[in-house]
Amino acid sequence: MRVIGISNKTRYWQHYAFSNPPEGYRYSRMADVPWHVLKVSNQFLAHTKLFHPLKKADIFHTYNSVVVNHRPWVIEVESYLPRYKPMAESHPLFKWGLKRLRSNECKALVYTSENTSRLNRDRLIAQGVDPAKMHVIYRAIEQYLPGEKDNDRFTILFAGNGFYRKGGVELLKAFQRLGRKDARLVIVSTLEVDWGITPSAEDIAYTEKTIAEDDRITLHRGMSHAALLQEMRKAHVFVSTTFADPFNNTVLEAMGAQLPVISSNVSSIPEMVEHEGNGWLLTVTDRRSDAIADHIAGHLRQLMDDPALLQRMSARSLAITREKFDLRVRNRRMLELYDKALEGK
């Protein structure tokens, strides 16, 4: 049994993938300096791993992090490499990171989407990184049977702490314009302002007032991931018309729970959501908030008034998940990659 040393297992999709390794391998958490626990925000330190020699590993597999150790390693990335911004690319440490990516010890660069590949591929090739080491391998997501749904109320679900960045205001407007007493909106969010979108004071006030005054809206400011999955199973549709996202995992999780999805055509989301197949992809860039809201409301009406469409889109979400984001699909690819990286060892 070969051992794959991993740097972290903090997110749900990491737990799922690393708890279910390819045949002949097992994942093991390696010891390194826990900069995140120490509240160190320096991106070079956070995304450079020096593993202590306390446990044996045949190969390392990191997320977004360059490995210092002289051992075979694989790096999986959802945004850009090396992940050292705002450090200048001319900085010696940035150049060192590129050198490590070019090295023979770096066996593979795994992009989590074609979009991530486009962001990195040409730039890294120009820096001397071998394109043969570059692969697109999607994350795997669990699949769930639908739960018992409320037959009297159509449940719309939003989940994401970055409420304004992920299109929360537009969904609230759409819900108000929908004007249906047989609809309810469940929001799982801390309503925080994170990055990418800076809401106006008016938008923040509108959000707080609308949620407080509409008894059809339920807000959960805190919820375990297991509880969120149960909310997905009970919902009828998932909406997240995000303006910026390196990889929207909640969209995938909603699809794994067989929900139609109303989202946006940004980043890697078009690789998940099939427009007019398992939902809709809206244009949100350089577009008025009210126009986006009208578009969302129109699609919500379609799903509410056409049970056959709802059923067809739900089934297509499950089919896409099985075709592209199934653990067995990922593990076949990862097995080939690990085996090739360790040939002769």
C-alpha cells in the first residue's frame, strides 16, 4: 500500500476525496507548520509546504502549495500558481516557486477545471514548466437521493457566506418580483462582504430589511455542512448567480443532490451547469442588478409552473454529476497519475 502525503483535509470535498483513495493507495496527513492556525497571512508561507520527516510518504499531494521536500509531489490548484500574490513575479521567492514547478520532483499540475488550466497553462509553459505535466481533473462530489419536499411550497435555496459576491441581492430582488405565496427562500449565509464585490450601503440595508420583513424567507447564519446537505435534499432549486468564484463547490453539491441550478457564466461554472440542460447560466458581468433579478425570476416561474421541466433538469444534474464529478471518475485519473509519477520506485 503506497502512501500519499497530504497537506490539509479541511474542506468537505477534501474529506470526501482523501477518505476514499484510489486502489492501492492511502492518504495520510503530513506534519508541516500550520500557518493558518498561527493566523499568518503571508501567502508564500501559507502556500509553501515543508513536511517534517515524522511519517513516510511515497508521494505528496497538495492543494495550491509548492513542496520544499526532495520527493515526488503533485499540486492541485483552483486558481493560479505559484499562489504567492500580491508578491511580484520578479521576486526571488516567486522565481523559486516557478523553479520548483519546473523540477523533476513536481510530477503533475492538476487543474480543477478547464478554466483554471486557461489561467495558468500558457504562462507556466512560457516559464519552462512541461505541459505534459498538466492535467484537468475535476473534484468529486457525493450524490444524494432527494429528500421529502414540501408539496405546498416551492423551496429556493441559496448557500454561501459571500452573500453579495454570490448574487444574493439579485436573488432577493427576484424573489420579491416572483410574488408567489407558494414560494419560500432559504438562505444559508453569514451575509458577509468578502471580495470581488463591494455592496453599497443601500444594498446592505435592503438585504437586512427584506429578510427581516418577509416571513417567506428563512435565514440561517450558521449551519453545519451535513445540515446544509439536508437542506439541499429538501429544496427544489439552487440559485447562485455569482459574480466571481474560482470554483463554486456549492453548485456541485446542489447538483449531487439532484437540484436544477440557476447560476452565472463565469469562471468554471459553465463546466458544471449545462445551460437549459440542468439549469441556466446567466450573464452577470457588466449587467444591471435589476436585469439579472428579472432573469432569475423568469426562470423560477418556469420551474414552478412546469413540473416536467423541473423533473428533467433535476435528472440532468444527477447525470452530469455521474459523468464528470463522480469519485470513481476522479480516482481512475488520479490512479494513472500517481502510478506514472512513481514508475520505477
